[in-house]
Amino acid sequence: MHVSGSEHAFEEHLMRQALALARRGEGCVEPNPMVGAVIASASGDIIGEGWHEAFGGPHAEVAALSAAGTAARGGTLAVTLEPCCHHGKTPPCTAAIIEAGVTRVIVGTRDPFPAVNGGGLDELARAGVEVRVGVCEPETRRLIAPFRTLVEQKRPWVIAKWAMSLDGRVATSVGESRWISSEASREMVHRLRGRMDGILCGIGTALADDPLLTPRPAGPRQPLRILLDSLARLPLESRLVRTARDVPLLVATGPAAPTDRLRQLAAAGCEVWQSASADHREQLRELLVELGTRRLTNVLVEGGPTVLGNLADAQAIDEVWAFVAPTIIGGARSPAPIAGAGIALLASAAAIEVEHVDHPGGDLLVRGVVRHG
């Protein structure tokens, strides 16, 4: 189908509005994807807007159709993700679109969910609706990247966060790390925590910092706190354990963890998950699969160099939030943010597609998606 320059610009305009609407659902719709929809009349006026506001609630298309009412007939619907054609928690959106008399549907990207994946597009086309796919596709695919990872790789989207000095140190030579980043940076991290399904760290961080791993103030989600602790060394008097009955805590252990320690942690209100593998990297891989089975969509990793290094070696880091403080720590024994085996050749290095740069409290925040070679 040929689309003129003015038509193409109009489609992009509608889709960018739909993208902005979709992002309002961030932290509220998972494990569903964020979706936004806009309806325009034949004359080009916006007559309906909607977004997926909450998991289990109406989909974006239905919300937009409801807002437009009978004026939707003969109009154009722009939606960031292919409309669903199956019965899930809500009826299929394709049926609602056809019934409303929409004559043209502009789609950002196909839905990777197996029960849809092109089926929604085919159903609309069979009903005589004009369909165009791929408008602002890079942006719409990025919007659903966590959902796509969960569907296709059966694991959560992993966000690695760290704070370091200008010379790349996350602590001093004696282990002091509070606080490298500014208060404004830490507030930003708490807001990020509040939209996560899980927050993960290693036993080293837990022993050194005695963290709570909670968003303060609370956000739209209550993340599961996840501790990598292969030998079940987490002290029962730690803040993580003492709050386990109020805020869920999953302690991920290995086969060498003492049985009595596992019982004590469970009795204190912790959920204990045990890997059959003695290899730390394999334990981490199995854990990510377990979290995917539980439908966790976004997991924030606030672990130390060992945890981040194992994830990096496994090419399991999807997004990075790196806070760089304008300080110099120095010291050959001062740790860098990522350990692990690393790479031998620079050509093999993972590239960061920088999406955002900010300066919270005088720090430098670099946020981006990891592109593995």
C-alpha cells in the first residue's frame, strides 16, 4: 500500500501520541505490555485516546473506542501493539474494533505472544479493515522489550544499576561505598525500584550494607526482594530477614547450603529457593528462568561486581543505569562495578545504546540498552 508523505507524517503523529499514552501504564500493567491507542476521525481530529492502565483492566484499544463512542465509525485507530484476537483476562480487541466500524488500523509492531503474533492483523484484514504495520516500529518494539524478553526468552528484563566514581570505582579499598552517588540519584533509584517486579542483590552486598531493597516511598509495584546466597549465610538479624513477613524475600541458595539454615530462614518468613547446581553462574541462569516462570517482567540488579560480572558473562544484562559521581577514589584494590571473566578482545565488548543522559545532583546518569554482539 502506497502512503503519501503527508499520510506518513500523520500516521507517525498519531503513533507518537499513542506511545506517550502507553508509557502512563509503566509499572501498573506488567506482566502485560504497555500499550497506547489513539482514534482519529476521517477529517483527522483526535476523537478518542486510551492506554492499558492496569493488569486485568481494559486494553488500550477498548479504552480509546469507549472515549470515541459512535464517532469511531469510519475512523483510524493507531495502536502501539497488534490488537489481541484471543480471550484472556479481557475479550479480544479485534472484535471490538470491527464492531465499532473502524476502517483503518495503524500498528506499531506485531505482538510476540503466541496466541496473537499476526493473528490479530489477519482477523482485521479478513473483516475488510485496512491495516498498516511498522509505524514508529523501533520505538514501539523498545516499549515492549521487557514483555518480549519474557515471552521469547522466558526470563525477566534485567536492569543493572550501579554508582561509581569518575575513575570507575564502586567502593574504596576498604569497602566503603555510602554514598558515592548524590541524594538526587538515590531518589531516582527509589522511583525505579517502585516499578520493578524484583530487586536482586548478592550476599556480599547484603553483608556489607544490610539493605532493605525497598522503594521509598512506595511505588505502583511491590517488588520481590531476591538475594543470591548460595550458602545461606544471610544473618537472621539482618533487615532483610526481619522484614520478610511484611515484604516478600526470596533467598536463592545452592546445594551446599546447610539444611538447618534453610529451615531457620523459612521459619523467619523467607521463601527459600534452592538450585541443584553448585556453579554460581548456572544458579543465576536457573534463577532467571524461575523468575520468568513467576511472570516477573522487570528485575533491577543492585548487586556487587561478582553478581554483575556473572550476569555480564551470561549476556543477561538488558539495560544499564550507570551513575557516575564527579569524584576520584583511586586505589588498585578499589573494585570496579563489573567483575567476572570479562572479554579478551574489545571487538567482543557489549555496546550500550544510550537512550538518556541526565545530571541528578551533579552526578552523570547514563541509561541505555545493552546490545550484545
